[in-house]
Amino acid sequence: MNTTERVIFEQFPYWEKATGLVSAPHEAELTVFLGCGTSYNLALSLATYANHAGYPAIAAPGAEWLNRPAAFWPRWQKVHLVALSRSGETTETVAAAKASRKAGIFVTAITVEPKSALAKNCDRLIEAATHGEEGIVMTVSASLMLLLGMQMVGVKIPASIAQSAHRLADQLDAALPSIIEGRSHFVFLGSGSLYGIALEGALKLMEMSQIVTQAFHPLEYRHGPISLVDENTAVVMLYSADQKAAEVLLVEELRQKGAAVIGFGGPGDLELRVDCDPALAGLCVLPALQVLGERAAQAKGIDTVSPRHLTKVVMLG
């Protein structure tokens, strides 16, 4: 068991320590969740949670908000910026936080590094302790920042979520790598708050196994990308509660075209029960998607402790 694999399965006690009350977002006409890479994927998911909770919200990549905030919101100086960064040192995120504060914006930082540059350049810090051996690939820290952000907008996280997520990761692990054997084209599908999680699943698989992956809103997949589906395709379907019937029909179509489907919360060649409130499904499935990336990497003989071309912190000169 390498360090990446061990950290994935040892993350759940950290969830339990981070579960609790987090006070509401700063009052503003719009909340902007900001991040780079995994943190941007989480920002997309958190924006949907904020909107459902009555806090108008969008997500933006760090460099985009730094360079052209008015392209996202015309009254950008009036927003509440929530910047996510595992290290708290990501160049674009820290620069965006600094520039936003200079413009009079209230900045909240969500990180696992309370002494970082981001933590020192925010108006409010939300943090949690992470696994000390987490390496380049972001696993437990991603789960923790998602959990913290959900709590900030009022989502109640039951203590049972850690057990449910651990069980789901184990169930998927038991079916790997046979369910994906021979598959070289991977697609992740998720809607609403699950779209950011689908993107994160695709990113994890890509950076860990060096397999080219894609992520889409499920019902967008027929509009062009479906032309790539064949017997080399594996689809990860993150079923939603409100459009599951339509997603089931899509999965049937994809299977007829040769794809193998892993269904989280619904039908597939492998069907996995997501044992939590549907509103919490993104958090619950995240560790399982991390396991998928690790097992796919192992099947190719790739060591995820030192993934090609990646560093733990992206800092620009």
C-alpha cells in the first residue's frame, strides 16, 4: 500500500474532527467561490450549495478572477470572495485574495494550512487539520475543504457521513480494477452539485493514471461527446435525485453503445448504493473517486506518490 492509497483510506477521522457548526457567509449580494485545479472543482460544487441555501453564488478560477473579475460580475467589488487552497500558497489564489481585499472585498479563506499566505491575507479563516502524509495528489484535503464550505452555507453534515463514504469507497475498491479493465476512455457525469465532483473525479483519474478523461453534465453528453463512446469507454455516472429517470435512460443508451458504467446511486454494470442524504452525495462519493484514480494508476504501473509533471503547490515565479 503506497502513501497515496493509505491516506485516502485514513481520511475519515479527519472528517469527524472537522464536522460542526461554521458561521454563515459574510453578507453580500453575491458570493464568489474561487480556486485552482481541485479547489476550483470544489468551488463549482459549493456555489450550487450556496444558491440552494439562499446565498447567490458563482465559482471562478483563481487567475480568471484576478485578471478579469468584471467578466464574472459587473459589481465585482460588492461580492464576498471565498478562496479555497489546500496549501494556502497557490500563486493565483493568493494574488486574487490580495487584489480583492485591496478593492474592499471581504475575503474568506478555506484551507488546511492556517499559517499560509492565504490565511494571512483574508478577513476570515476557516480551516481544518489534514493528514500529515498527504502528498502531491489532493485527497483528504479536498474532502475537508468541501465539507467546511458546505457547513459554511448551512448544510448539516451528520457524523454518519464518514462511515457512509468509507463504506462506498470499500465497495468500489472491491470491484476494481476488473470493472475498468481494458477501458482507455473515461467519462464522468454529474449534474447540479455533482458536476464539480464529476470534474474532480476526472481530474483525479487524469493526474493519477495519466488517462485522458472528460466530465459533463449528463444530459449534455448526447450533444456531441457521445460520438466517442465505444467498447473502450468507461462511464462514471453520479446519479442525481431530481433527474434520475432521465439519467437512467442515458446510461442504458451508453451501455448499448459498448460503455461500461459505474453507477453511483443508480443502475450500471456496477451499481453502488450511496447511503446518505442525496444532498450530501458529492461529499460521500469523493473518496471512492480518489480510489478509482489510484487503482487505475496501479493497473498501469504508475506511482501516484510522484505523478508526472506535478508538484504539491503551484507557485509561479
